[in-house]
Amino acid sequence: DTAVSQTPKYLVTQMGNDKSIKCEQNLGHDTMYWYKQDSKKFLKIMFSYNNKELIINETVPNRFSPKSPDKAHLNLHINSLELGDSAVYFCASSQDFIRGELFFGEGSRLTVL
Amino acid sequence: AQTVTQSQPEMSVQEAETVTLSCTYDTSENNYYLFWYKQPPSRQMILVIRQEAYKQQNATENRFSVNFQKAAKSFSLKISDSQLGDTAMYFCAFMKRLGSGGSNYKLTFGKGTLLTVNP
């Protein structure tokens, strides 16, 4: 069983379209994240949710809207896609500060043409 | 703001030799965690090793060990007996709690070091 799963793993779309990436974790963790990895491999946090509550929103354009229907799911919806949105998007989850470790999904590669 | 600096964009090592990857960080916090994550070509992010800032003893995991110098804010990773499967991007990461006593926290990554192990 995959601990943190993302779908789709690959997504190719045209500029201006709207797309979603889904994430689910079966680890029972309270906190979930979205990270963006650009073409230079730099990983930057976008959002984090703790038990469905938004905790971190790192100056991400409001075309990006996370949605957490329950603590096991954190989806990412992107409106009006732009070329610069092309990246790998990673979902992750963690239990608490003491244990610290983030568990990552396999990433979703988004290509905007 | 916390920053994590990895000054070596790329490194290479011969199989079976030892290599050290550098990481420095900047923080005014006293309670935090440090991590090294590995990202092989498969893209999966894998935890290599973690260090609690309040522990003086350096963490070790088999062939992987760290040299944690809290005063110098340095956290280097040593890989002994390098193997071909160690070829990957290595990310140093810093985690701090958000707010005092809260259950929320933030993990910030360095820009990574691409390690190539040569046969």
C-alpha cells in the first residue's frame, strides 16, 4: 500500500486550462503539504494543512487553490495555467514536530504547453 | 527567515570512497530538526538521516553520518563506502515549529547537491 499517493503522475495541458492534482495519505497523519520543484530541482513549500485547516500559504498566486475535504486528502487545483507552472508537484504528510519526518508522494509532473 | 545553503551544486566520488556534502543554515531558533533527503532519478524523496538540534551526538544510519556543529550552524553529510545506488540529488532541510508550543511546523530545503558515484 502506497503511504502517500498522488494522481496523476504526469499531466500535459495547454496554457489557460484548469487542472487538479489529487493527494491521499493512509498514514493517519494530521499535516499535509504541497511542494513545488522547479526545473533547477529547487523545492519550495506552497501550502500546508493541519487537520483540514490551512497553516502555510507561501505567497502562491491565487490561481492555486488547495482543498482538504478531510485530513487524509489534500488536493491542488490550478486555474488558468501558465508556462511557468510547469514543474513537479510533491504532496507530503507528517505526524508531528517530535517525529518530524515528511513522507512524500512520488510527485506529479505538470507540463504546460 | 530561515535559509538553508548547500554550496556544492555537484560532486562526484569513486565507488567505495567517502564523500562529504556541506550544508549551513541560518536561524535564531533553539529547537529545530535537520534532515538530509535523497532524490534518485526515480524522483522519489527519501529520508536519509535526521538530527534533533538539542542532541549533541551526531546521528548515524549505516554508511551515512552527519557532522552537526550547532554553534557554527553547520550540518554536513558523510557517505562512507559510496555505492552506485547513492547517485542522487541530496537535499539538506531545516524544520522549525511555527509559534510557541504549536503543533504546526515548516520544512525548508536547500537547493540540493547532485552526487554522482562513478564505478
